[in-house]
Amino acid sequence: MTYVSGFLLAVSDENRERYRAHAEAAWPVFRDLGCLSLRECWGADVPDGKVTSFPMAVKKAEGESVVFSWMEWPDRATADRAFAAMMSDPRMAELGEMPFDGMRMMWGGFETLVDRRA
């Protein structure tokens, strides 16, 4: 059963291209470690909420956008091995500093419950 690693974060609008390039450069590492697909989605319709919302969750500031991303893996074991291996993979260090505040990033692993595609 596929496994999904999901991420929610805020990125400065002026860092949009830098973020995209960082994600593109990281993809070969993820792919080589078993990742099946990577999606990086820049917020286009992400309203503020009154009680909860994506912007509130990441403490989005003026001039930032919410980014929602996920990585699909064949299974949790592959994802767990990949994340452990990334820590020592020299290609990750070559990527340099992340173009966002990692302290405001949320992430988690999810087992697929329903998967339908047209």
C-alpha cells in the first residue's frame, strides 16, 4: 500500500523560484531513495480562517504563501529508510540552506485510505 509524506509550510513570495529550484534539485535524491512522485503546490486559493486554516497553521506572514507538498512512496518502510539515508547523503548538503523557515513547517506520514484516479 502506498505511503504519503505530507508537508505544509510558508515560503516568502520572493523565494518562490528559489523554492522551486530547491525542490527540483532535491528530486533526484528522493527518486534514487525510492520516492515514486513529488508534488510541490504553491497556494493559489488559501483563505485565512477564523478558528483554523492553512495560513494560521504555518503562521503565514505578509508577503508569504502557503505551500502544500507531498511525496508518494511504495510503502512506509521505503519512506523510513529514505528519510534516514537523506541525513547522510552528501547530495542533500549540496542543496544548501532551505528557502523557508523550517520551524513553521509541519509534516507527517499517511497511509493511503482511498486512491482513485481518472
